[in-house]
Amino acid sequence: MGRRDGEREARADPSVADHRLVEDGGDRSTVEVRFRESGAERLAGHGATVRSVTVEDGVAEFRVEVSQDTDVRSVVEALQSVYDDAVLTARREVDRPVRTARERRDRIAERLTDRQLTALKLAYYGGYFDWPRGSTGEEIADAMEVSAPTMHQHLRRALRELSAAFFEPEED
């Protein structure tokens, strides 16, 4: 679907409150869509973790994970309350190794370079993420003995890795 097709479909869909083009890749585009009522929010409210949502030719596919003790029927019904014609097309049981919080943190930390981890720690413990900020970017950069743009580059890459660990499915 090209840029114009995705934006045209978003504009024409009455369930779409707002949209914007994120990336135009020629044959494929990424369009951010804000719905008047969110199926993803409904799923999350029923304990489901949304792993991906794709839309092709006007058909959306949600890939979600739920715990083994979740009533799958209630999750499907929650989605049907937003999208009348939603159907469960596949259900798979997956055994995943149980990880402690420490193991998960260590696994995420392995994805970071030493400088990224340093920037992240200094920013966190220095109150950079607080409101109002306890430290400025320049102060964090001074503590690292680098320029502010270099510190921000390390910090943004670290935050990107943290976000990927949070939003992307885990690889086993």
C-alpha cells in the first residue's frame, strides 16, 4: 500500500480520529492511526499484551499474548465490542522460560554499550528524567567528559534499546 492509499484509507475510515504518515517506503508505508475507540486498549484492559498490529487491504491483524489462565473468549469479546466482525483466527500455546527481573535487566543491559549504560545511569540517578529536571543534559555530559550532543546520542540509543526490549517480542 502506497502513501496515498494508506492516508486515503485512514481519512475515509469513520473509526479513525486522527492519523499521520510516519514513513513512506514506496510500496509500503507506516501510518500512525488514533482510533475513536481503541481495540488495543480494550485488549490491554483484559490482560493481553499486544505484540503487533498490521493492516493490509483494510483488514487488521492483532497478535497478542495472554497468560495461560486468561479466558480467551473474554479477550475476543472485548475486541468484538470495538470491531463487530473481529474473529479469532489462530490460538497457540507457547512455553516460555520463566525469567527473573534481574535476568531480564541483565539481558537488556547486554544490548547497551558501556557509554550508553553510563549515560542512562547518570541521567536516571541525576534526575534528568524528573520534572523538573534534577540535572541538565550538559551536566550529564560534563560528568561523562563528553559533549552534550555526544551524551544525547548515547542516551537516545540507550532509550531506543530499552524501548525495543519493552515493545518487541522476546527472542528465545
